[in-house]
Amino acid sequence: FTLGRIYLVAKKYKEADLTFQRICTVVKEASSCPYGRAMVAAQSGDTKLALEQLEIAIDRKLPNPDRLKNDPMLAPIAKEARFAELVKKATK
């Protein structure tokens, strides 16, 4: 997960997405895979995919849902109404 985030900060979106997809292959039900893909999608401007992946991550039980609303990698989608709904769902 950390490597994917490093790629993301470096704006190497393809490498980041491939790294997070690898997590999906190795640990199929891990929340870190769709969460990572949501960050990549948010940073690359794909709001729809970001929200879809974020919902999957939340359904898989994020380990720290209280940090969700302040994650800078999700900032591009933070003003979306659906994002607020998902944050509420995650922190219930």
C-alpha cells in the first residue's frame, strides 16, 4: 500500500493503480485495494470511479474510517455529496 501511495504522490498514476490492483490479486477482500484505487481515481479526475471504489473499500471495513474525510488524496472528491454520505456510512 505504501508503495502505491508513493507513486500517487509522485503523480505516477498508472504505477500506483497497478500497485493497488496487485493487492486485489493477493488479498482479494482487502479494503486497501479499492481504497488505493479510489485515491488514484480521485487524483486523476475520475470522480465516478473514485466514489465507486471508495464505497467498495468502506464495505470491506476500512481500518481507520475516521481519517477518511481528511485524506488529502481524496480532496478532489471531498465536496461531492456522495463522498459525505460515504464518510457517514464508514464512521457509523
